[in-house]
Amino acid sequence: MTVADDALALTDDLVRLRHRLHRHPEIGLELPRTQQTVLEAIQGLDLEITTGRGLSSITAVLRGGADVGRRGPSAAPAQRPVVLLRADMDALPVQEELDVPYRSEVDGVMHACGHDLHVTSLVGAAHLLAAQRDSLPGDVVLMFQPGEEGWDGAGHMIREGVLEAAGRRPDAAYALHVMSGLAPKGAVASRPGPLLSASDGLFVTLTGKGGHGSAPHRAADPVPAIGEIVLGAQAVAGRTVGPFETGLVTFGKVEAGTRRNIIPTTAYAEATIRTTDPAVRERLHAALVRYCEGVAAAHGLEAEVRLEPEYPVTVNDAAELEFARRTVAEVVGADRWLDMPDPIAGAEDFSRVLQAVPGVMVFLGACLDGRDWETAPDNHSPLAGFDDSVLPDGAALLAGLAERRLAQLAERH
């Protein structure tokens, strides 16, 4: 029996768990129902479990029982190899439009990014690894993380000690992310180096002088200026970021006024900035602040421009990427691997783990049967759909990455 065979035997349990999580999604750092569901799902696996102090996280350490070099299974934690596996647990403020029997029962909240599959895959991996505990020459940290969708749950868990949970910092860290489109179902895709962008927030408030819509010359109207900023920021990016660099600015929120014939005193806009290089990130930030302030001055307005750093670039370690490629070939087949030519402009707080620990994130295609993966609704869409059939693959891949990496690390001790 292979780990993939063992994972297939768990299929029914994994599907039931995923559907339960999908019906009851929660947002942010506090996910009490999700946390309880996960604790019930890993109950009885002889794990060292701690829960978060300031968030609904779960850190579970599985201690392997095999010899580590000449040190044996009784070696101190500081002498044993450690691998970390992570799954994010939170949902999104999206009203589900997908007609499935396990549709979200929470109004306005949906697992539109597939985190319910991530959690289920990691629970499955925990069961697979626990079943072969005696052959594991090291320890596995299971990181069940809330608050990935803009709440920096990974940063919170790192500050609360997840990277030291096994007694020493992990030697390697792995995560997978399902995709409702962009890849064929069952395909595993990734690349060395930058995989996902850094993300930052741009917040612009323009203040002028309100007045009557029939007399704009007697007011200082912030509305045309905020419109100029929204449109012109694209040119700023295009003239600041080189043709072979990555720099994206997208405004997702604009607010101004109360009625068509009233010139408001203030106008407000928010944008997300995506880059994959720290130098480009710094250069684009400076250019956007300068531009926003310059437009405001040209219109006789006051400007408050705030940049809020969010997640750093998600960077895959090159050696770990090659290890992941080999593991995919051994666990599910070499034909399932896809090399990604370019990074994706999405962002991830698993980037914080990869800043501290060499590791890799891979994408797992989970497009629903009957859909064309090239045109299927993307993650975050109210119509995003993820196929249950990839759950055993996710569990087997995570377990396979952990067991094979521990074996490699043990040989060096």
C-alpha cells in the first residue's frame, strides 16, 4: 500500500469533513466552530495540541518514533528533524451562488477560496502520518491557521510560537492551495523563486471645499481629482515599473458624496499594490505617493496618502521545489506536475513562514467536473467550485512531503 492508496481509503471521511466545513464558514481570526470541528477530526491521534491565545488557531505536533541517525527515538527535540505543514481555515465575505447540496448556510459567507479543502487535506495528512508514526524519524508540526484572507493569521501564529512548537525551528515547510480554475483538475503546479506577489494597501483621502453642483468654481471639488488618481495610477505603474518587472495597482473602493448636485468636501479611494521584487515595491510606493500628492496639489486639495504593508512575496526555495517535484512524481505521478512560467499576482501570508523556513507552496487543480478549467470561475468568485475528488491527493501530497523530507533529513544526522 502506498500513501496515495491509504489516502483513497479515507475519501468518504474527507468528503464529509469538507462538506461540514463548507456549510459553516467563518471569517477572520476567530473561527470557533471551525476550530472545534478540526479538533474533533484529529481527536485520538496522540498529538501535542495547543490552541491560539489571540486567535482560533491549532498547532499540533506529531512526534515520530523512528531512530534519527544514531540518536534513536528518544533524542531530544532539539536534535530531531522537523517539518511543518500548513492549512488556512478562514472563509470570505462572499454570498455563495453555487448550487451544491453542501452550500454555505451562513448568509454572505463562503469558502470561495477552497480553504475548506486545505483543512481537510491537512486533517487527512495527520491521519496518514499518525498511522506510520513508528517509521517517522522526526516530528511534524501541523499548522491550522485562521485569518489568511487579509488578517495575517500566519504572522499572529508565528508571534505565538508556531515555529518553535516542536522544540526547534522546522527544517522545511509546505503548503498547498487548491485552484477552481487556472489548472486542470488533479494537476500540481508551482515554480522556484517568487510564486505569489507581495501585497500592500494604498489609502488616499482628498479634502477640499464642498459646495453646490451648479457652482464648482466656488468649491474645491475632490471628485475629479480622485478619478484622476484612479485612472492615472495605472500610468504611474506603467512608467515606474520596467517591462520585465511586476507592478500592479488596482483600485477596489472609491467613495465620495451624498447626492448628485452636492460637491462633497472629501473623496476617498483604496487600492491594492502587487509586486514581486522588494526594489520595485519601494520604487512604486514612492511614485504613487508622489503622484497622489501632486494631483491633490494641482486641484487645490489636501491629501492624506497612507501605504500599509501587508504580505511579502511568497518565495519558493529552489531546492525544496525540486524535492516537491520528485515527491509529486512518486506520490501521484510525474504526469501530474506542471511548471509555472510566471508568478501569480495573488498574495499569501504563508510567505511569512517561507521567510523564516525554506519550503514550498504548490497549487492543486480542483476544477469541478463539467467545467473548462481555462474559463472556470476563479477563486473568490461566488461561483467558485472545488471538486471533492482531489481531497485524497491533497492529503497524500502533504503526508508524502513530510515523510520523505524527514527521511532525507534523518540521513544527515
